Amino acid sequence: MPEPYQWVLLCLLGGWTAVDGVSWGQFMVSRPFIAAVAAGAVAGAPAQAAQLGLVLEALHLRVLPIGAARYPEGGPAAVVGGAAAAVLTGTNGLLTAAVFVLLWEWLGGETVRQLRNWNTPAPVCGGLTPAALEQGHVMAIALDFARGVLLVLVGVPLLLGIAVSTEPFLAGYGARSGLLLAAAVAAGVASAAGMFGLAHARFALAGAGLGLLFVALR
């Protein structure tokens, strides 16, 4: 588990990535790769976090947080994955982290929707004066920040607990490389089709194949 000072930094980072998505700033700190690497640096494992962040970033490319769109939230979830990367080493650990973070992204998106539903009818104390509107705006940003902090506080220990409990089960897949390869190919095809559309998925798969060939020939 992270040290106390690391918890403070991770919680602040989680809150920052939450408000950075829409509420305030939009400095791109909430991008999954940036958030994961920053959290990994805090936890002392930036290289492992970068591997996870690359996968999350690729799956998050088509998400556009504009208007009232419903979307998975990548920032706080990537902080959770990057923070856990210092402990979850190896292929099995990164696989568990990736699956968990994707689910946590959807949960984060649901909390965004619920916060919007709460903010919409929230009364403005003091009437519609400039000062009252400013106070309501600041309160909404503060609630969004607290939401990101809570996602990190709950997500990191939950991910680590799931990883510990599933490690014996995943260890049994070491000799089934063919099954894992087939599952990876199926996931790659589905992801490429979802991100680029069926018409352009072949180009993404061709690029992935050339990359794998390059790695194999080195």
C-alpha cells in the first residue's frame, strides 16, 4: 500500500484529474496516459504505469467529454491503475489492472452523470446575483474534486485486493499461451473496430501486426 504522503499526493492527483476533464482547466492532465504515469511516479513505478497508460490511452481516444454526453471517465481511474502499478508487476498484474481500470472508468462516468443531475436543480443561495452564482460554481467544482478523491481512495485498495485474490487463478494460465494469444487477437480486432470503425480497422490491425513483427525480429 502507498505511504501516507503518497496517499495525499494520489488523492490530490485524483481530484485534479476529475476537474480537469470538464469542470476546470482542461490541461489534459486527465488523459489516461498522463494520469497513469503521474500516479506511477508518485508510487515509484513510472515505467510500469506507462505500459498500462498506453493501453488505456489507446482505448480512450474516441471519448469526447463535450456537452451532456455520457462517457467513461479516464482520469481518476488511470490514477488508480498507475498507483497500483508499483505493486502489480508482471503480465498478470497489468492484465488485472487494465480490466479493473476499464470498469472503474465506467463507474467514474456514472458518478459524473449523477453529479450533473444533482447540480442541475441545485438552488443558488442568495438569488441570481454574481456572487451567488460564483459561489455555486465553486461549490460544483469542489464536489467534482471530492468525487475524484473518493474514486482514488476506494479504487486503489480495491484493485490491490482483487489482484491478490485473483493471482493464483491467473497464474494457471501461464502454459496456455495459445488461448491467451487468441483472446488477445479477438480483443484487438474488437477494439480496432470500435475505435476506427469497420472500414478502417484493417489499417489499425496492419499497423499492430507490423509492430509485433518488428518486436519478434529484434
